Amino acid sequence: MEIYLVTGNMNKKEEFLKMMDEELNVEFVNINLEEIQAQDIVEINEHKVKTAYNILKKQDNNKNKKRYVITDDTGLFISKLNNFPGPYIKWMQKALGSKGIADVVSRLDDNTCHVICTYSVYDGKEPQSFKGITN
């Protein structure tokens, strides 16, 4: 059995290692995955995990090997901006940076927001997804 965490973000790798049992052997792989354009962060992540699974399966000579692939996705939902940027936070982060996002939010008369983090696990059958929400 193989367990793969698909990420190119070293911070995510470190976060994941803190959560996992030390006895699990997790291989970290960086696959550049295109994300579907959708508002539902779980839908986006489940598409991503299925795509990563299929890529890894094609690369492996043992097609029948049991493998679990894990991906994650995060979104920032700003109430006053109708939950923008939501799952598109990566692009907003690239354009404005953390300070720029904080500046935008600080100018709003209602700066409430929440972050949703999802993990999806896929073994070739049905993806299982988990999400956490922080206000």
C-alpha cells in the first residue's frame, strides 16, 4: 500500500506531517494540477485528487497496487465580498499578497470572513473528503 500527498507547498507538507502517525510512510509528490473552475471547494478538491490518482497510477508499472492519494485545498470567504475570493484565494494571494488582502479586508465595514480547508483521499473508488472551517 502506498500513500501519496500531492503538494508543492513545503508548509503544507510540514503541517501534514504534524498530524500523521509517525509509522505511516507517506510519499510527497509535486504534481502541477489544473483546478476546475467551481465555487464548491470540496468539488474542486475531489476533482484534483482523482486527477492526481490517475496520473500516479499511469506512472506506476504495478497498476493493481493499492494506493491512497491525498490532496488539500483552502479557500478564504469574505462575507462583505459575497464570499470572494473563496476557492480562488491562490490567485488573489499572487496578485495582492497577504498584506494586500489584509488591507482590502480592513477597509470593509464588515470584515468577517472564514477559511475552509479540505482534504480529499482517493483510492480509485469514491473520494472521501473532510473539511474544517475557521471564522
